[in-house]
Amino acid sequence: MMRWRTWVLAGLSSSLLACGAGSLGGEDDPEKGPVFEGSSCEEARVGAPVLRRLSALELENSLRDIFPELGASWSGVRLGTDPTSTFGFTNDAGTLQVGAQTAKELLGTAEDVADIVTADAALAASLPCAATQPGPECAAEFITRYGLRLFRRPVSEEEKGEFLALHASVSGKSDFRRGLKWTLVSMIQSPHAFYRSEIGAPNGGRYELTQHEIATALAYNYTGTTPTPELLDKAARGELGSPEALVAEARALLNTQRGREAMSRFLQQWLSYGKVNGIAKEKIPDFSTYGALMQDETRLFLEDVIYTRGAGVGELLTAPYTFLNDKLSSFYGYGNVTGAEFQRVDRPADWGVGLLAQGSILAGNAHMDGSSPTHRGLLVFRRFLCGTVPPPPENIPAISKPDPGRTTTRARYETVHISAPECNKCHQNSDPTGFALEHFDEMGRYRADEGGLPIDDSGYIAVGNERRPVAGAKSLAETLASSPEVTTCVSSLAATYTYGGALGAQCAIDEVQQGLASGEYGILEFVARLAGTEHMRARVRRE
């Protein structure tokens, strides 16, 4: 089998590298900001054709869903950590490449899965003919069944013939079960399984995606896994043609467990609120306990705003409540919650509102020994205003260490970041926004003063060349909520994640964005309606 294993690896490397990844007709430049800010909307309603490599998570989800017999006996895919795009997302077609190492990892993964799936006990349950009538017809049944799920479309007669020839070659030198194993290894590592096709068939000047390509896009965009047999059946019947049908499917998928997990991944990668789980704080040795609870707090808050209330960006920023249990209630100093279960709690007046007052956001964007107007301001600038920050210059002057009771954090940062010309160019867009959150310490707790010194929480948000004044956390949240640029930014990032990269469709979401901006629907419905755009049904080659 070693000779066969070597041949498979060599073939996989060359075929995957030949397929490449990402757009087949031009790419967006992520350094220019949100991918939907293009101006030529007559030509940019749809993106370019693409072969999209599965992420490690997508591959693992797919294999577990296709082969439930894997269970706990399978340790998961061997693929390394997925690369992160400029926007912080791990599902971008432009960054998911395949090299020799990835090919080896995929081969190892395929072997692990095939060993379990073709074990005698597993085959007896999933493929009875393997025991009663092992032969070409039984092998064809195996190939047809799993080929449909792995390729997300029916296996062609030519492909079936090639796999049957492979099975006959291997089984002739060993046995029927061993032939099935190496046939399955070849199918799992096939580019048709490891890549999602969004190429389509030519129709005039465009390429119309096939029904099975659309089913595949729906499944991975909205659940992060392979299409269900039911969705593939709809594709086979041609039921995924209209925008209304696609939006209905997206709504249903978003409300499945996999769909909720996919939405949660976007929110975590957009906001990076999970990084609070595991960080250390100088004043609280066991802060990791609170960090984990803060992550749960933010997850529950987001679920309530987005799923339960069906709200938009404005309410996400200004909702006057959060979710606490007894430990967090005591830690923050409000709520009087008893018991380990989380409960909805109204925030005290002037103690902040909405997402930016979450402990995970505040503590996760602070230093070990003090708050950080820079980190907090950058979160707003990058993730709510889609601003871009140039690389830092060399020889950056250091900020002095915290000096409680003698100087405030604001004074220390203004001395270096705002006053120094070499620093001000970048920090003028972040630090003044972060100053508005200075009533929260490095642990995310409200403080009336800083070591006995008064806190100046005035600042501004930088929108283009405009500076909009804010004073405190609530003012910051309300100013952002009333700024149309914020809804445009957040919805553009959500679309970038949902589509797995822009692929040139700068104006695909204009109409859907308008409904979110006007309050006609909330974030969840906005994401669902992305399935009804032309971009979900067609592609255009761009030279």
C-alpha cells in the first residue's frame, strides 16, 4: 500500500495546487477596506467565478455529517490552523491555499476517516452488500452514495468508472474492503471534495451557478458544513432558482444548531470577544474565571439581540441590559443576581450600554495593568467604521507605566500618542474614541474616578475627515448607532464573512443594506437576505 499511498499524495498535491484557490477572474484588495464600497455598481452586482477550499472546520463538519459512524473514535482533521484574512475571518477564499503540507495533512485525514468507515463493523451497518455480495455493484453503490455527499453533486459516469477501476486494482491485490478504503481516500482528497465550486455554466455574458453549486453555497455560507440530503434533493429538483426560495432556505438554515454556530463564529471573529477568556490581569490573579464568564455574557447578549429580538446594529450598540450570574454580578457591582444561571439585568444609569459596555470587549481590549484607549478605540475604528490603519513607524516612543493617584491613563496617552507628530497620524483616529470608555478599568468594571483623579471621557469618532464629538460610553454608543457609516461597515463585514470573501461583488448587497439601515429588519434577517442577491446565483469573469 505504500506505493499507492505515495501515488495518491503526489497526484493530490499537483491537482490541488493546479486548482489554486480564490477568484478565477480578479480579486478585491482587502487593504482598501470593506469589499462592498466599490462605485461601479452596474458591473459589480456579482463576483468572479471561484474554487473555494474548505476550511479545516468546514472539512471536519462535513466529514462528521457525512459519516456519523466516526463519532468519538475520530480525533478530527489533521489540517493546521486556518489563516486569517485582513478582516480577521478564517473562511476567506483568498487566504485558504493548498501547499505540499496541506496535501499531506489532507491525505492523513482521509486515511483516518477511511479506516473507520470501512472497518468490518461499520461496513456491516452502512453497506450490507459488502458482506453478502462484495463486487463491482456493491462498490458502485458505495461510490454513488458517498460521492453525492462528498462532491455535493451526483458523481458522473466517467468519475464512477475511474473510481471503480481504482477499487478493482486495489481489491485485486488485497481484498474488497481494502479496495473500498483506498477508493474512499481518493474521493475525500479529490479537489471536487476539498474545493467548493462556484464557477457555473456560461449564459450570455455571465456564468449561472448550477443548482448543486447554489445548494453548496447555501450550506457552507449559513451552516459551515456540507448540504444535507434534503437540500441536495431540492437542488436535483431545481427548487433553488428564485431569490425567494434561497432566502427561505437561508432563514431555515440560520435557525438550525449549525446555523447558530456559524453566526456565532462570525460574531466572535468580527469582535474577537473570545480573547478575554484566558488573559491575565495584574490585580486579579484568578481573572481567567471571570474572563470565561464574560465570554458567556457577551454570547448571551448577542443571541438575545440578534435572534430573540431580531434587532439591528443600533440596538446592538444601545441595548440597556446584559446577562449576569452571581459571580459576574458581584464582580461588576450591580444586578444583585443569585445563583450560577445567567439572568437579564438592566445596567445602572451612566454605566454604559450595549455591546461596547460588555466586560469581554473592555477587558479584552486593555492591558494587564491598565486600560488601553488605543486598543478600545481601534476596535471601534476598524470594526464599526471600517477604518484602515497604516503600519506603525519604527522607534515608537513608549508610554509610561500606570502611576495611580499621580496621573491618569488619558494624560499618559496624550503625552505620547496625541502630542508626538509621528504617533498622532495614526492615533488621532483611535485614542480619542477610546477616551470615551475610560470610566471602565482594565477588568471592564465601572470606575467613578481613576485612583482619586477625575476622568475626562470626552472624545470623538473619526469618520473620514469628520470628527463627531462624544462624551462617555453611552454617548459613544448612541453616536455610533446614529451614524449610517456604522451600519454600512457592519453589514459589509457580515456579507464578507457570509460570502467567504467578496470576490468582486462590491455592490451585491446595496438593496439588502438599505433594509437594515432603515430598520425594516435586523441583522439576522439581513444575513438571510444575502442569499437572495444575484451574487448567490451568478458569476462574471473579469480580466
